[in-house]
Amino acid sequence: MSVDHLMTGFVTALSPVNFLWMFAGLLVGIFMAAVPGIGAELGIVLAIPLTYNSPPEAVFLMMSAMYVGGMMGGAIASILLKIPGHPSAAATTLDGYPMAQQGKAGKALGMAVFSSSTGGLLSSLAMVVVTVPLVKVAVSFGPAEYFALAVLGLTVIASVAGKSLSKALIVTGIGLFLPTVGLDRITGAERFTFGIGPLMDGFHFAPILIGVFAVAEVFNKTGRKIEMIIADRRARASLPSLSEIREVGPTIIRSTVIGTVIGILPAVGGTVASFLGYSEAVRFSKNREKFGKGCLEGVAAPEAANNAAAPGSMVPTLALGIPGSGVTAIILGAFLLHGLEPGPLLFQKNPNLVATIFAGIILVNFLMLISGCWVSTLFSRVLDIPYEILAPIILVLSMVGAYTVRNNIMDVWITLIFGVVGYFMFRYEYPVVPLILALILGPMAELNFRRGLIVAHGSVFDMLTRPITAVLLAVAVMALVIPAFRSIRKSFSGRQGPAREFKQINPKGE
Amino acid sequence: MAYGDLVFKGVLLAACILFLSRVSDIPPPYSGQVGPRVWPEIILWGMVVLLGVSVISQFVQVLRRRPVMEPEGKQPPPEPLFRLANVLAAVLFGAYIIGLDFLGFLVATPLFIIIFLRLMRYRGHPVKGLVIGCAVTLVIAFVFGKMFYLPLPRGMGVFRDFTHLMY
């Protein structure tokens, strides 16, 4: 991809229709993330049906804008409610909410807009620089390497496993199995259809995604009392002054570097980036005692870091076709819906589309800088909308999203079923992200596993010992084994702990 | 919570065994190729082993667990697995899907929203609920049906004809 392509990308992104899609995506992303309980992921899931009949450029500009806007929008609820709009905005509550309590909510919102835009902008430039060389390496990959990449992508589950790795592995297994239902993509053989006609087409990932994210969330909140206390109802966001920018400048740059690097690493994501950005800001600050009491640096650091992580996480998604997080997995799914397969081939076949996405991510950060204060002031008012009204609207949009995939009411039933499954997964603390990653990466892994074996004349050893494949698989094994080892060690020390304490309290063991 | 999780895993294990028993229905591979049954078989065996170990270890844990005596009043009441409202929400959504087949989107959706608002203990005036239901339905029908030409459920008979007025 050349500079000419990038220029073409800017021209395409700035065409009136695409610009409108982008702006709409930014607004919807900020809106969705501003309302606690919805979030950017759910927003992107609910926007999937809008993309079916639209040109890919417009679709991915909108989704990228939603992702970027969503990362910033989470700060609104963090600052005004002390409830993070999404997990990566949690660190913003530490100083954002105290500022709002002191009547400086507008200042905090303005700083969140400025640092998010700056962090996102610098990171998106880095994304363009890093992705292209990565694609050049990936061009030489064959089926065996793609299989290894898919396996590596699946090991991300070790990082998003939460409390239990075994539960994450069970969920991954479900996610890998579901795409095998229906007609086999290579031979056309029926698999697990039980003679049911609609199952011939298999499970589409969109209804499952909508079920476990959107419907399960509503089911989970039904019957619970949700109360929100807004710190400053009349907050008006204002951009920081030059002296304030000078003061927080080094913090923003440091957090941007942290966010970009962490974003590129699979599954580490915006939440880790924002907390790391915050802790580094405290470490480097001369006024450490001000942190936690409402200081501008405490808002700038996590916001710059989490917004920098967003373009960073697009690098493995676009260059290798490996989503590094839940949001990028959903975006990857949208690519597949349009018959596009992210990875090196996308850069060869659709360089203009990739360039438009790059240009769009850069532009949307500019757009956020210009309009962010007005938008965040406007959307701080949405916190007044009670969840009781939002819940049925989310369910109706879920129905529409599932139905319009294939004009089939069966997909809506699948959404309901997975809504119930998602509810129990939430109750028993099964993570959702591994399911999504496995649904997206499973078919890729199977297809390339079988193709790789055909190329290697049926020899698994020959297939897996190709140099790049072996390295990727070794990294994948390490990524899975190290957290498993840690978790086993932790559980053993946990078992010994209370026993030791018991012996100290009661030496006779009675 | 532990018992519920055990049942959840048990159901999954039973499903995996059922699917594993049906793997033989998938046609065998051509010579020199990996057939369509290999991949699901690997996954299902992996799941059976993982779930089997998990179920057994959890079952042993449940058997070994002794009731912990806490001073009265200090123990928080355990949260129920699901409330009536959760079940009603799922049932209502199911009824909505059935309603879509017969009544179509334009009639079923406002009805669903109005009833769901009651379920969510919406305290606003019933007329406000009606307005919200109708407004949301019309906006979604306009955006999806008119602007993006996406098909929405039309229902049957007179309800089907009615939807043609809008999208």
C-alpha cells in the first residue's frame, strides 16, 4: 500500500456520504458508551444489521468511528456517574469523578476529549507505519501458517479468561464446535443437522453474538434496581487551555506510546492500557499527592492510553486477520459478512478499502477533537434516560439485527436461546469474549488445518514443523501454558493458606 | 451456585457425548484427505475430557464441602439463580418472536415494548409508554425498512398488507 493509496483513502473517506457514516458512527459510539450497561461492543453489535446493504467503505468507516467514539464515550459516565461506560474507562473515574464533584466536570470532559483525540490520532499514525511491514511478512504465509495464526489468536482466551481458565476453555470449545454445524465448506457433507432444513446453512455468528451480548445483558438487568446519581447535571465540556495542554503533554505522549504497544498485543487491550497509563503518570508526576483527588493528568493519562489502544488493536486484525479483542472480533465478523477476509490478501485485493479505513481512523480522531466537547455535553444528558426504557429498545434492535441476517425468524430464536445461555454464562462467570473469538477463528482454523494437511500430503509433522508455523505454535503453547501454570500455583497456595492460618489459630487442629 | 454450575457443565457434557455419538453419520474422508468429521471430533473429545475432569473435580469439591457456620446476621443472603422477572423477560421475548410471525413488526413491536416497560417497572404514565412503543417502532421501521431496504417481519393476512404501507 502506497502513499497514493492513502491519499485515495482520504478522498474516499471525505466524500459526503462516507463522511456522514463516519460522523454518525462517532455519535452512536459516544452515545452507546456514555450509557452504562450498553457500551461500545454492544453498540457495534447492534449496528451490524445497518451494514448489510451498505458499501464496505461506509460500513468500516462507521464501525471504526464507533470504536474510537466508544472508547471516549465511556469517560462521560465515568466522570459524571462514577460508573465506567466500559471497562477501559474505569481508570478515568479515579480523578474524573472527584473533578465532577468539585464542579469541574466540564474541564474533565474537555480533557477526556482532548487526550482521547490526541492519543488516538498519534496511535493511528503508528498503526499505518506498523501494519504495512507486517503485511509484507504475512504475504508468504500458507495454510499451515494461517492455522498456526488462528491457534495463536485463540490463545488470547488465556488473557481474557477471567477467574477460571477451564471455564474459558469450555466456552472456546462451544465456539469452535458451533460453526461445524451445517454443510462442510470443502466437501459439502452434512454435519450435525439432524435432518432439520434450516440447520443446513449452519449457525450464523451474528445472532449468537447479539444473543450473548445484547439479549443476555437485558435479561440479566431485568428485575434489578438500577439507580444512577449524576454528579453535575449542567456540565459543559470545554477544551483545556494552552498552559494545561503544556502541563499534561508529556503524560499524553507517554500514555499514547503505552496504549499503542499494548493495543498491538493480542487481548491485552484498552483496560490494561488505561491503568498502566495512569500508574505511569503517577510514577512520573511531581505532584503525586494530587492523583485520586481530581487532577487533570489523572484524566488525560487513561483516556490517551485507551484511545491509543484502539488503532493499535486494529494492527493484528487488519494485517493478520487475528482479532485481539472483543470489539475487533466483531469488526472482523463484519468483514466476513461482506465476503472480505482480513489479512495480507485484503491489502492486495482491496488496498483502497484498507487505505480508507486507515484514513477514516485518522479523520475520526480529528473529528472527535473538533466536535467532541459539544457531543459529550449533549450526550451527558442521555444519562437521564432510564434503563427501563432502553431495555425493550435493545431487545427490539437485537431482533432486527438477528432477523435481517438471513430474513429468517429461526435466527431470532437462536438469538433468544443464546441470550438465555449468555445469562447463565454471566451467572456462573463464564467469559463471553472467548466464545466470540472461537466463533470467528474456528472456521479459519479448520479450513487451513485441512488445506495444510492436503499440501503436506497428510503428514501432521511436516505441516506443523514449517519454521514460521512451529514458532507461532510454540508462542501459542506458551501463551496458554504460562497462565495455566500460574493459576494452578495460585490455587495450590490458596489451598495451603487457610490451612496454615487454621493451624496457627488452633494448633491442636480441633 | 456450585450446584447450578455443575448442572450447567453436566448438560454440556451430555450434549457433547450426544454429538460425539453422531459423528459417525458424517461421510468418511476421501483417500489422502482429512475428512469433515476430524475437526468436530477433535473438538468434541477435547470438550468431553475437559468437562469430564471439571465435573468430577467440582463434584468432589461439593461432597467435601462442609457447611461454614457464620454468626447470624453476617451472612449475606445468596442471590437467587434467576428471578421471576428474568424468566418473564425471556418468555415475553419468545412471545414477541411468535407475534412477529403472525402480527408482523408494526403491530407486535409496540405491544412488546409496552408490556416490557411494565415488566421493567417503568413508572411513567401508560400513555407515555404507548408513545414510546409507537415512536420506537416507527423510527426503526423507517430506518431499516425505508432507508436501508432491510426486510422486517410482515406477519400474515391483514397485518401483512398493513406493513406494505410503511416498508
